[in-house]
Amino acid sequence: MDVIAPRGGTWKLAHGRSLTLGETATIMGVLNATPDSFSDGGRYASVEAAVSESLRMVEQGAAIVDIGGESTRPGATPVDAAEEQRRIMPVIEELVRRSDCIISVDTYRSETARMAIEAGAHIVNDVWGAQKDTAIAKVAADTDAGLCLMHTGREREKLADVIEDQFLFLRRSLEIAHEAGVKDEAIVLDPGFGFEKDGPENLILLARLPELLEFDYPLLVGTSRKRFVRGAIGREDPEPDIASAATSVLLRERGADIIRVHNVPANRDALAIADAMRRALNGERW
């Protein structure tokens, strides 16, 4: 199997920050400040627990901490903006006070995104690809924040072909971002593993990920502990981190730049092997 080079480049973020992508996999650690997330709901409900876990992930090798205040698992109970903000804002504020790490806010609400960036966050990670609340793109443009536009199949009719549907949805997301003034160097794309996709669709998307490089934006992927991973290994392991790390390696070999994970050390070490192999194929030594 050919190893596909990631798009790479410099991802421009809020507050004058940036990330260099490409040479090695960039790890985004997941921090769910929620009581009901599918994997770790309730574990980091207190500010101190959330901040401590965030700092631990950074020490373990995460370049980004992605903080969310509303579960996106299927069937989760929606929360309003005030509750989302109550959960995440104290965590962001304290993390900014105690660390200079790159912070991503996992939200589709423009109001929450603006508050988070003003408090010191650097990236807006929108699981609705700026199509639920289009004003979120203007927030990213106004603040020079990094913007992750994720594909979802929720609340609409999908095309039968998983890649054709990616292009249909993400092209619209890019139109919204560009119309709002978001610069290309601030944008990354996420194919949205698990979001209204069944097991075979997720595996086909994984195999065909290189086709999305046609967009010419860095790719952020998140398969960690998703239902299709548990289904593929044939058991309901609540934290299938070995299998998740295997998907991270496969996605890295297919051109992903940023890998969103729960277990940083497992993915860090697995991805280090994938990157070492790519360097060896390029005639480099380490």
C-alpha cells in the first residue's frame, strides 16, 4: 500500500499562534466537560479535573486540547448555550492561566465560540461545518481563529457514495467560511467519522480518505473510541484504545495531518511508527 503524504502547511490560529503540520502527526486531545459523553462523560465535570487532564494530555504529547461542553453522541440530550458555556468557560480560563497550550473549543454556536476565543482559545471546531449557525464563520474570521469544518450526515438526506457526500457538504461549508472572510490558512477539514455513518460507511471513508486531499486543506480526523471501531473488533469495549490507535495509523498513512484522540500515549507511539516509516521510505534517518 502506498503511504500518502499529508497536505501539511502552517495552520494559522487566534492570538498570533500557529501550528506547523505535515512532518509528524499532530495530536488533538479530547476533553469532554460533560456528564454524558459516550466515552468519558462525567469524568472531567469539575474545573480542576478538566484542567488537570488537559495538562496531562499536553505533557503526554498533545499539541491541542479540544474542549467541549455538549455531548455529540447519538441520542444525547441537547443543552442550551448558557449550560454549554457554564461547563467550558471556567476550564478554558483556568487552562489559559496555567498553560500556553493550543486550545480548541468544540462548539457549533457562534456565541460560545466568540466567548471562548476572547477567553484565550485558538481554534473553533464545529461538528456542523458552520452550517448549523453560520455566524460562527464570521467569529472565526473576526478573531483570526483556526476553523475546523466537519462533515455530518445528521438532519439531511445523504448521497449514497460517502465521498460524493463529503464533497457536497464540505463545499457548502467552505463557501460559508469564505463568504465570512475566513482565510484558507485558517481552515482544516474533518470527514466526521461516526456522524450519521454506519460501520461500513466509516470503513470505506477511512480507506478512501486520500480522495479528500483534492480539497487541498489539511485533514483532521477523529475515530477514537467510536462505535464503528468497537463494531469492527467485535466487542463492546468502552475504551478500545488499541483498535483506535490502529485507525489513527491507517488514517495517517492516508494523508491525515491532525488526529483527535482520547488516549494520547497510545496514539502518540503508534503514530511515531507511522511517521518513522514514512521518513525511511523518503530516505531519511532518525
